Amino acid sequence: PLADAELAALIDAHPKPSSISEYSYGTAGFRYEAGLLPCVFVRMGIFTALRSASLGGEEVGAMITASHNAEPDNGMKLADSHGGMLDAAWEEHAVSLANAPDSKHALALIHTLSDYAKGNHPDATADGRLPKMVVHIGRDTRSHSPPLAALVIRAARAMGATVIDHGEVSTPMLHHFVMHANGHLLPSSIPQRCNESGYYEIMAMSYAALLRTGTVGSGGKRLPTTSTLVIDGACGIGASKVDKFQRIFAKLRAEGCTTGLPVLHTVNFPGEGPLNEECGAEFVQKQQLPPKLYSKSAAGVSKEYMTSFDGDADRVVFHFEDKSGKFHLLDGDKIAVLVSSFIQDELRCIDPDGKAVKCGVVQTAYANGSSTLYLKNVVKTNVIIAKTGVKFVHAAAHHHFDVGVYFEANGHGTVLFGPKFYDFIASADARLRGTPRHNRANIALRRLRVLPALVNQSVGDAMSDMMLVDAILFLRGWDLSTWARLYSDMPSKQAKVKVADRTVITTNDNETAATAPVALQIALQAAMDAMATQENADGGPKPRCFVRPSGTEDAVRVYAEANTQKGADSLASEAMVLIH
Ligand code: 16G
Ligand code: ZN
């Protein structure tokens, strides 16, 4: 029996604001100005409990954050029991519950969902009670996050759920906790650690193990230009967490593990400047500009080796200033190239035909054409273009590949390792046992073996991606300029157009072409063809332009790339005119 009266009172106390006609679940959950959210958050506290019950007591999570948005916004990302994004069918239930007109309608829905949960798990339900429910809650550093989190917690408890409140954490940490809480879903080679210190420990140990493989025979060189890594925390949660993580380095050093450890110098802590403003991954990647450094400790800092996180630390990009003071950005595409070529090279050291494990990269339409061409022609890997948004690229990587690397150009990404990869490691382990440690296949095996723990497989993770990239650069003996030179980005231009109704524009599955209005795509294609003739570049990627309705904002987005900045700008302007 549910505590109907208590639930109704909570729902009634937080009615739907009159300015909202319908809450929508965007690409990454609910995201609104903080003042509009109490209504949704109460209902999502109830909802997460129901989701956990529907999975027979598997643990789920809710993260309170608006990621790279400005400080006044907040939002919620939901984590399913495997640690990844909420199941699509349940997104619809979440939306229905968020929009129920009053507590009576909401309760009807709550009863339907709880009956469904009971029906699915008859063994787990005693005297008509719901199965066990466990909900993990995390929040970012926004000033309104604690009261909003308190609402979610109250509502989940009113449902009878056990709530584990992790306090201030990054989004990927919350996803990690949920993934690790459901130990039976975790590959056996990954140690189960469902708390903050365990999260750091797994990452630090696997990172150090990866560096150590550089001391024997192959690679392992830290250049002076990579000895200090400067981390722009976007004045958000990531900065505080890197600082805690860094303390483990001190322990490693004390234990004599000094090989190649860089100094992590964090700047832009919470409170030092406005969240995500003129700093952080979103600003740096979209504006193609270096971040403003708010911290006092940033004075005179070297800009040769830098990263920027976004406000909830699930995105990372790298950047540096060269000797002439010019700014260079290494975005998610560059990370995909670095990581996928590294993994593939190591796999080939054990399996020269590359047949045992199917590797591939998932990108979105925003991936720079040069990166796609490089992946296909130089890395010689499979490339799939999927719809924008982590839930889509993640699903594609999981579905198509045994080792699936996905990165959005904006810096969100990770690597997924499937069962065939783990089998491959187990059989290589048996075959290579007893071979000398400097044997290249033996080294490759030790490198590959630690990756599933170093990488956060639940979702993109700025800290974990940063450590992975740093380790690969160390093993390759590269700095950011060597990495940047792998290929040159095609000049590109992004723009957005406010329209009365963005839904009149529809696209194909991966958003590379518009399907309606029909005339729009014909005109875009003509513009691309004309640009190709005009620029007349041989061999390289062709000029490209696409438009898509945003999944997070009331606008249509435009992307264009060409062989010159002028060409990209003019293609984008043509597209903007066509949309108006
Ligand atoms: C969300 C997505 C991000 C995507 C962006 C596109 C997640 C966690 N985040 O922020 O991956 O690039 O939406 O926004 O999925 P848009 O649809 O407004 O262009
Ligand atoms: Zn984010």
C-alpha cells in the first residue's frame, strides 16, 4: 500500500507553474530555469523509486545538474541500473508523470506503474508491497541544487525507497556509483567500488598501471611540455573532484610509483568565477577560444597542456597555446582518433589480422569531416554516424562494436568494451602467460587489460577521459602539438535560427540530411555542390552543411564546413536564409 495521502500532499505543494504548458524530456533529461523545477523534481523522486521497483530492486540514480548551462538553470539526468541513460520507454512514463495535471492524475499513474512493477516481480513483492527500491542522488554546485535535491529525496522516501545521497558529485561519478551498485551487471574484471574513494582508487590504479607499461621497451616518455596539466574546471564540480583525485597521486609517489606522473594544476574552482561563463568545455569548444582563468593561482601558468571540463564534468576538451601565442583546440573528434588508434594498435600487437575484436567509432553529424576521413583512411576503423545526444551514440557503440569508441565533437564520450573483448583478453592471457614482459604482445595485453577500469563505461567522464588521454600521450611520447598535427580540422561554422515552429524541420536518422521540407534539402545540396566547385579542393573532405531542430532549445541549428572559413561561413549563412 502506497502512502497516497503523503504523496498527494507533496505533489499538491509543488504545482505546475502556469508558464509551463508541457515539461519535455530533452536529449539529456529535464532542463529548465531552477524556479520551474520543484514540480518535476517531486514527481521524479517518486518516479525513480518506481523505476527501481520495476527492475526488481536494482538501484537507479538521479543527478541534479544543468551541465554547461548558465547558473540560473538546473535540471535532472536519470541513470538506469546499468549506469547509462534511462530506458527510452521509461522516458515517456517520466514525461507523463511530470505533466500529470494534478495529484489525482499523478496518483493514478503512480498506481499503474507500481502495479506494473509488482506484476513483473511477483517473487519480490510481499503483502502487496513493492519490491525493494534504491535511489542514488547526486548534485552539482549550483546554489539551488541542495533544496531541489532535498525535494527529490523526500519524494523517493515517501514512496518507501532507500535513498543514498552522494551530495556534490560529478554526473559521471553518479553514473559510476549506480553502475557499481548493481554489481551483477559489472564485468568481472572491474572491481566493484560504489563510493567516491573507490571511484578515485580504480581510476588512479589503472592509470598508474597503464603508465608502468611504458617503462619496458615500448614508449613511455613525458615531455617537458606535458609535465604539468592545467585543468579548467568551469567553476564547477569537476575542479573540486580533480583536487581530491590528485591526492592519490601523492600516495602513489610515496609508494615509489613515480613513472611519468604529471602535476595536475586545477584552476576555475566553484565560487572563483561564474559557472561555465567564458570558461569550461562548452565555451572553449563552441567559441574556439581559450578559457578565462579566474583563479589567483593561474597567474603565470603554462598554457602548453590544458583541458577544460564542463559544469558537471562529463565533457572534456584539450587545448594549448603555441610558441607564437596561437590557440589550438583538440576536441572530442581528436580524442576519438587518439583513443581508437591507440586501442587498435595495441590489439593488433596480439591479433595482427584484427579479426577477433570488432572496433569502431561512433560520431555525430557534427564530427569534423577531416576526422571522419582520418578514421577511415589512416586508422582504418569502422565509422558510424549516429543522432546527436549521448543516449544515441552510446547505444550505437554498444550495438555495433566489441570495442566501441564514441565521442561527440563537444567532448562527451567514452569507450565501451563488450563480451568479446573480455573473452579476447582472457584467451590472450592464457596464451601469453610466461612470455617475457618486454615482449610487445605481453605489453599490449597489460595495456588493454586495464582500460575497462580506467574508462568510465557508463557515460562520458571528463576526469577518466583526461587520464586516458594523458596516459596515451605519455606512451606515445607525444605532446598536444604532435597530436594536433594528425590532421587539420576543416574550417566550420555553427549557428542557430529561432523559428516559430522548429518541428517543421525533420531529418533522417543521423541528422545528416533534412527530410522535410523537401525543398530545403534540395537547396542545401545545391549550395554544397556549388561550394565544392568553387573551392575545387582535391582529395579532401567535401563541403558539408546540415540543419536540425535542437533537442535542448527552441531553435534550429546549422552546421557548415568547407575548405576555407569564408566558404564555411557563407554556406552557413545560405542555410540560415533557407530556414527563415
Ligand atoms: C545534450 C547532450 C549532448 C548534445 C546536446 C545537443 C547528453 C548528456 N547531452 O546536451 O550530448 O550534444 O544535447 O544539444 O546527451 P542540441 O540538440 O540543442 O543541439
Ligand atoms: Zn555536462
